[in-house]
Amino acid sequence: MNNILQTWSDWVDSRNKVFSNPSGFLSITNLVWLTDEPQEIQGVSGSWWATGDTVHVRGSKAGEHAWTIEPRSEMTFDFDGIKVELASRAGQLVVRPRDPNSPMLKSFESVLTFDYDETFRVMAQLEKSSAPSEVVVGSVVEGMTHAYVSPGALVFEFDRKQYKLTAFDKAGSDDLTVYFKDATSGAITYGTGRSVTAYAQSDGSFVLDFNFAGNFPCSYTDFATCPVAPFENKLDFLVTAGEKKPIYRVTVDGIKSQVA
């Protein structure tokens, strides 16, 4: 096995570790948007509500508590024998119980991928904007948006045709992140898009290897607030590389098959 195949195999292993994490996204059993009216949350005891940037609970097995959540941040802690996440999203506070015994987590075996295909490893150039700009994209949650800083678009050729993909800064790195859709999206791969890293090279170019295109957590669960790919980042060819659509997805009505 050559170096790139070993690197790809290691990446698949790392993705399996991400999704099999006992306190990761597949352990989430609920997603509740808090209001100022106390409400009970399935999977965790007590009545929960929010005032400003503070989450409150009373009547829980652990008593009465309050936590302050900074805008666009989150915290996770032990509560009722499981992990509970509190997060600030789009100006609202949410609660997500994370149970290591969740049926979705127990059903996970491995990510589904296409075989590695060097056809989908391309070189790209960054077409810089006059200045970095904020790009707002949609979310799987209706009415919610995400904002990212973009230095410009990555330009590359595939099958003798030129393409451009809006790219986003990657914190603490010269590499860039790309959210994209293609002709497989919604069929073989998940409908809202996938994410791939463009690796910066010493000559200023970028390696864009779609074999490392990964799913957002929302491909597995309704209890996520993932972004969707920018409208302009729709490729008109089949990117049969990277991760495929998962077979199962957890919803408010339980685990459902999403593969015909």
C-alpha cells in the first residue's frame, strides 16, 4: 500500500473513531431549544429553561443549577449519569443529552466510503478576493445560518472543465475548508453536502482530494445544526469518492433507514 492509500486508510479509521465516540454526535438522544418557560426534556431529569445567556434547571436528580453559555459556544458535563451538552446557537440556547447507550450509537459499525480513486485528487489554485469576506450559509435547522470567513475560491480542472469552489479559512492553519455538493448528493451521498480540506502546498497551490470528503453529523442525526454547502459550490459531476450516505439516521421518531 503506497503512502496516500495508507493516509486515506488512517483517515477512515479516524472517522470511525469520531462517530463511535461514546459522547459524540451519535450518542445524542434529543435536541431541545429552550425558552423562558420551564419544560421537561426526555432523557434527562428536571425542568429546563433559559433567561438571557443562562440555562436553568430545577427539580432534577442533581437539584437546582444554572450555567452561563457564551454566544456561539458550548459546554458538556456529567449529569444524571450521562453527558449533557448546553450550546448557544443562532442566539438561542439548546440542550442535548448524550447517552453512551443510545440505540444509534450502538448500531454504528463503520462509515461507508467509496474506494480510493486518484482521479478525484486534483491540484487547485486560490483565486483570492480583494479582501477576506464573511460568507453566510444555511443550516439544516430552518431559519438558522452559519457565517464563515472566505479568502476566495479554489479553482481546479476536472475532466477538462474548470470549476470554482468558495473556500473557508481553517483556524490556525494555511489549509482551507470546502463545503460542497455534487451529482451524487441526495442519492449516493448525503443531500446537504460534504466537507473536505484543501491542503496548502509550499508553492501556493492546494491539494484538493475528494477521497477525504466527510459527512456532517447531520447525515446521521436530526439532533444537529450543521451548515449546508453554499449554493455556488454545486459540482455538476459525480464525486464517487469519500464518504457515502449512512444507512441509518436517528430522528425524533427513532432510527430510520435512509437508503432505498
